[in-house]
Amino acid sequence: RIEKFKKEGDSLELIFRIKKKNGAYIWIQSKNKIQRNTVGKILRITGTINDISFQKEVEMEHIRHKEELLQNLALNELLSEISYILNTNEDFQTKINEVLVKLGQFTNTSRVYILENSPNQKTTSNTFEWCNDGIDRQKDSLQDIPLDMILEWIEGKEYYFSNDFLTDMPSDLAELMISQGIQSCLIFPLQVEYNLFGFIGFDESEFPKEWDRLEIELLKTIANLISFSYEREKTQNQLILNELHFRELTD
């Protein structure tokens, strides 16, 4: 821009950063004008520089606020869509699969899945799974996983995150995650009245993914919605069984 200005321009405004002697950066606005003779040769260049760090910080804060507002709107829209899906009269499996698709597309992670614990709380198995393009399915290989392996890691937290499995997890669980090519995972418990019945997990195979606070809070809320949906399905199934039993007794 400076070279073009010297060749043919008559004014130039630049905004850039300067590093001070103490290592800090300030924002500078530079306004320049050129005087030329009749054949275009430069006679004089004049200009001013101003420290606009305060104005720039206000502008950046406005951009950050706008981005956070847009993110909040997107998160609320996703929450609304998932709430609607879980409250339709569709088949339960269809609803859960639709929810996993929504979560996978929104988070753009490699894999979203649900693990359900066995009635005796000894094992847990992958029952629902969504995979991004190019990601191998793991559902068939994640059956009857010893539940103690996971419980040793979670220790009653609201959610569980790791991008360093060998450091964070018991060795057998870390080996299981690494064998699937996973680089980071985020897992939420699924529970009804403090009774743990499974987990919903988000795996990333491409890079060690980080999750921000808003995303985690949203996914925790959605995990609760899925838990309530499971509870409602269980209650409805029990009502159907009770009705069948009543009919048998009546007959």
C-alpha cells in the first residue's frame, strides 16, 4: 500500500500495531498526504500518527460481544430444536438419532454417542452413534465395557473432559480411547434422580479439541433433556406393560 501510494496516490491511511520497548503493543493510526510536481514527482510527504489503542480496544470488545451474542442465539436455537424433537410423538430411537445428528452437525466433532449401563451396573454399551464424514463407526466394538473403568475416572463430576488420556485416565480406559484414534473427548452423565444410567460423549479424532464455557453449559442442559426423555420413555413402557398385565388378569 505504501509503494502504491508513492507511485500514484495522494493520500494514505494505515492502522497497525507497534511494539514498545517494554514489549507491550499499541495501535497506531497513520494519516499521510503527498505533494507532487506537475510531472508527478514527489516533492513532500507529510503525515500524523496517533495512538488509538483505547478506541481499538472498545471496537474489539464490541466485536467480542457481538460474537458472543451470535453464539448465544445459535446455542438457544439448537436447544429449542432439540427440545422440540424430544417432545414429538416420534419413535424414541428415531428421536435420539435425530438429536445426535443435530449435536454432531452443530459441534462439528468427529463422533457423538450414547452409552447405556446394564441393569446390574456392571457394564455399559454403545447404543446410539453419529459419525462425521470420514470417521469410522465404533458402536459394535464398544459393547459390554466394564463400568468400573469409567467410574474410576469420573469421580462424580458434572462432566468429564480430556485431551491427554494417559495423564487423565486409568490406563485401561486411556488405551481404549487411543485405540479408537481419539485425541480428545467430552462426556456428560445421563441420570434420573441421581441414578446414573449412561453417558453421552463427544469424541474428536482430528485434533485436541477445546470447549468453551457456553458450549459446555448448553451440552450439559441437553444431556439433562435426554435424561428426562429416557425417563419418560421408561415410564411409558412401564404403563404399557401394566396395561397388558391388567388385560391378562381381566381376561
